[in-house]
Amino acid sequence: MKKKQFAVVGLGRFGSSVAYTLTNMGYDVLVVDKSENKVQDASKEVTHAIQADATVEKNLISIGLRNFDVVIISIGENIQASIMATLIAKELGVGYVVVKAQNKMHGKVLERIGADRVIYPEWDMGARVAHNLATTNILDYIELAPDYSIAEVTVPKKMAGKTLRDLDLRARYGVTVLAVKREDDVNISPKPTDKFREKDVLIVVGKHDNINQIEEFTS
């Protein structure tokens, strides 16, 4: 099966992180930025690095942007440039365009012009940090939708020794346990009779408030 090819437009902290991570995962990655210095630095890390203004259609045509499976647009503080690059990418027929937004209004505009996915890195990271600080048991947190998340939750002492059937978390809290991490092992789809141990980590999905309530568990 042919591996996906990615293009990252904009080499700020977020764009660089995405590009280098995808490269380390074994994917072909093209990066595009107006800055010669950033392009030179990135050329040592990624498959291809090109200096170009991504708001000029002929530049994106000449580098073959339409041939990439996924294009990530991560242009810094210039909202207008981000919108222009997104418009051009969609008009060129790119199948999946992911765009970094500065704020909700910027995100709404990006969605209106055809962005397939809009992300808010600062907002998402802030939400994750807040959840980690506010609850001692939540280790990590990823928002799936405005009301729903996947989270890693350490097993409270009062849950230790009990089974999934005993706890009945779905009925009690509306939370589904997807997996259980125990040291280096991961148990996907645990059985109703599997007993939890203290320091186990549950990967759960559910509404934010319901996940937070797990910490208040009482038998």
C-alpha cells in the first residue's frame, strides 16, 4: 500500500513539529515557507523543503501541491495568508486540508472556505493542561468534540481489586473503558471480569464532566 504523502505549509513551531514528527514516522514530507533560513534548517530533517510564498497560486501549482494526500497549513500570525493558502489548496483539488486557526472566528472562516479540519493548538494544549492540573487522576486528555473526550485516568484506590462489571462505569458515569494500561502492557477491550489494580491507567471515552466524576468514585 502506498504511504500517504504530506505537505506542511508554514514552518513555525507547530508546523515544524508536525513535519519532523511525520518524517520520523517514515512518511514523505514536503515543507514550504517564505523564510530561506527556516527552509534551510528543515531541509536537513524532511524529504523536500521549498522556499515559496504559499499565497501565490502559481507557486503551489509548480511544486505539485495537488499531488499530496494531506496538506497542513500552519502559517503563523498572518490570518489572511492562511485563508488564501487554504483557498488555493482546495481549488487545486487537494483531498484533505488541515489548517491551524488563531481563534474561533478564523476557524469559522476556514471551515466556510472548505478546510477539512481546523485545529487550535494553543487552545487544545491549554485545555489538556487545565484538566491535568484540576484533577489528580487525569493524566492526559484529548478533546474529540465540544462535549466528548478521550482521557487517560489512573485507577483510584477505591477501584483497585474491582472488575469492570463491579464498577459498571458506563451505567454509573456514561463512560466507556477502551483499554487498560498496566506498566508496559496494554489490554485492548478489557473483559467484564478483569480486575483493576492501583496504578493501572484506564483509557476512557465520554463527556468531560462524566470523566471528571471518576475521581470522585465511591463504592
